[in-house]
Amino acid sequence: MDVAEFVGQSRVLVVAGKGGVGKTTVAATLARLAAETGARVVLVDLEGRPGLPRCFGHPDPLGYEPVPLLAAGPGGGEVVGRRITPDEALVEYLVEHGLKRVSRRLVSSGALEIVATAIPGIRDVLVLGKVKQLERQGLADLLVVDAPATGHAMTFLSSAEGLLDAARGGPVRTQAAEVVELLSDPRRCQVVLVTVPEEMPVNEVVEAAYALEDRVGVALAPVVVNGCVQAPPGLAVDPAEAAAAAGRSLSAAQLEALGAAAAFERRRAELQDAQLRRLRQELPLPCLELPELPVDQIGPEALGQLVEALAEELAALPESPGSPVGAGDATRRASGGSSA
């Protein structure tokens, strides 16, 4: 698959995954990858994570106003970052509808908390409504949304459907209906699930994929498997033989330590491969593997390495059949019938 083809499949990519799997890093990687194909990208932060702007060498947390994270290159691609919160999204909505004074009082009095309690899911719909507005404005070629961890992400993405069922009319129902329309159109929105090659995260990403299909009906892009370890060559070679071949003399303690280290790395690689096989068996979606990097924090240089790795993984995928493949489509093909 051509990288530009992948980037152009949908106008919104929602990146979700279990906490600690590198979801924010993957969101930044996707944004920069898209920019390098010439796309104008808006990278949306929902939780004020400092790691997101840090990936681009930007020291400060993102705010509601757009901030350049990656300047436009020769191809015209760029990344602009911004944070969207329910309070700011509501204020902007009210101001646009001629209720500027009301918006100020609502925020200063803390009434938004009362509204959120009275109308479950309204906070998420406000945020998704702003994402929908940005997508409709067409000021960017792609929006990459760093979503909450999968537990909250499920509520986040299904909130509009719940409000649509509960509200009989009015602006709340209209907003919810438009958000549902966005999420259900694979040409406009897809979800990128992120995991690491370990048992619990793989379990969670498989469950999340089918839950998103059943409860939200959103299309799923390829799954990103972050933190994959590349086993160094020569792990099966006996340390004593390797030392002799290199003309080195090692003590018994050193040989024992080397043997234990090699056994540990072999076992780690075996466990990783087993989880990758299980993921591909249980979730028939393409998997994109990103390497584990020996750094404490992801900055621009490390992000560039991940972008290069992701581009290589995408290039190895078969060409798109013409429409995004969701979990439901993949499940139906795997089972030979219709999914539940």
C-alpha cells in the first residue's frame, strides 16, 4: 500500500489503546507520516498530554488555539496541534450561536458540571462535535485524534449514539446525529487501535475491536503493534564458542551471564511472536509493527525513526481494495458469513 493512499483513506483517524502502549506516540507518528506525504494535519489532544508536543520538540502543553508543531515542508505538509476540551468547545458553540454572555456565565458559574451530570455523554459529544466541525471546514487534509485509553474511548465514541436514542429533538440531538454520521462513514473516520505484543494488551485490543464494531459501527484501520523487539543475531550461539571464535578468553561467570542473557532474549522473542500470531488469528486486520526504541522520551529524532518504520510497514501491505476494511468486514470474510 502506498503511504499517501493510506493517509488519504479517511479524513479523521482516532487513535485508541490501553494506557501505556504508546498510543500518544503512535498518534504523533501518524501525524508526521501524513505531513511527509504533503498533507496538512491537525493533531488533536484531548487530555493535555505533554508527550504529544514533545514528540515534535515543542516544550509547552497544547492549548485550544492551534500551535504549529511541524512547519510546512517542500511538499506543503505540516502538523498543527491543539487541545479540545468540553468547556472550550461549548463556549465556542454558544458564541457562534449568538450566546456569548451566556457562555461566560455558564463557565464561570461551573454550570457545565451540572449539565454534564444531567445529560450523560454530553461532554464527549461536545468534543466530537468540534472534531466534526474541523473535518467539515476542510482546513486540514487529516485530523489525528489522540483519544482516551480504550476503557474511556469506548464511552467516548458511543456517547453520541446514546444521546441520539435519548434526545427527541433540539440542538443536542442534531449534534449527536451529525457525530454518529461522522463515525459511521469510513471515508470520513476510522479508528487506529494500538497495542504492544503482550498478553493483556492483546486481549484488550481484540475486545475493543469487536466492541467498537458492535456498539459504534466505526471502521477500523490496521492495528499498530508498538514496542516490538528485534532479537539480535547470534542468540543461539554458545557463548564459549563465540568467545573462542573471536579469540577472547572469558571467565566461567561471564560465560554464564552471557548464556542467561541470551536465553532471556530468546524467550522474550518467542513470547512476542506468540502474541503477534494470536493477534492475527483472533483479529483479522492488518498489523503494523513499530520497534521498541532505546530512549526514555520520544523526541523529533526518535519520532523520525518511527515514521520511517511505519512507512516500511505500510509499503508491505497489499493495495487497498478501494474501501477501508473494518473489523466487521474482516470478521465476515474470516467466518464465511455475517458477523453478529
